[in-house]
Amino acid sequence: MDNNRLPLPGIKVQLRYAERDDCHRLLELIEELAHYEKAPHEVTVTLAEFEEAGFGDNPVWTAIVAEVDNVVQGFALYYIRYSTWKGCRLYLEDFLVTEKYRGQGIGKILFEAVIREASKKGFKGMVWQVLDWNEPAINFYNKYAATLESEWLNASLSNDQIKAFIDKNPNLV
């Protein structure tokens, strides 16, 4: 990845793809993001699970990290999402710059690196989610003329909900 200079003098950021050794730091940043999003209890993935998902036999995610003075201060974690309507799209799962370095241009160069990645790989688009109360993020994405959809609702089943359903419907197994 290219070295990029931030707008602030004296700060240099290095972008690169995440490596297995970054997983512990990435989980710290994921926990920081969960606190910011008022959901710290939602982070339940273990370091071993996270490492396996990114660097095991069948990796499912890729991340670009931003280092300042050899410390990861931001990341963008993504994977391929397939849309039956659009084809392969890049799904940006998490995107964070540490609080200390926000507003200094790291988010811009990270986000633009992900856009370049989507283009380079020939994806048919890029999608992500943003909380409706997160005005700084919404304002950031608006600078890119992003489409923010209001009509779609998120749906999910937790592991506990799946287990409960299977327990009630043992014929499905």
C-alpha cells in the first residue's frame, strides 16, 4: 500500500494489509468501536476465532490498517458480499480511527483505500452500515455522495436464537 502524508505536518501514516500479528490490536480497536456505538457487550468473538476468520484455511475478511509510529491507529475491515441484484460488492464491516487521531485525515485515506480496493477488484459497488445517530460518520460519508438508505431494516439471529430455534425444531437438523 502507498505511504500517505496527513494534512498535519510531522505525522506520517503507513497503510498496509493486516497481518495475523495485528489481530490483538484490531480487537482492541473493535472494542473501542463497540464502546463508541454503546454496545460493548456485543463483542463476543475470541482472539482465536478472529485470527482463524482472517488468516486460517478459509479467510473471510481482509483489513487495511493505518499505522502511526508503528502502532495501528485505524482499520477498515471488509469482505465480499454477493448481491443477487448487483453481483459481487465489497462490504465494509468496520471502519475506525482511534479517538486520538480522528479529524487528522487518517479516515479519509483509509476510506479511499477501500474505495480503490473495490475498484481494483472489479466489485459492482461498496456497502456498509452507519447508525442513524452517528452524525460525524454520516457527515463523513456525505462528502463522498454516499447513498444512505432509510427504508431497509437490519435483521439478525444471534447464536442463542439459532440454538433456541433448533431446539424447538429438532427435525431440521
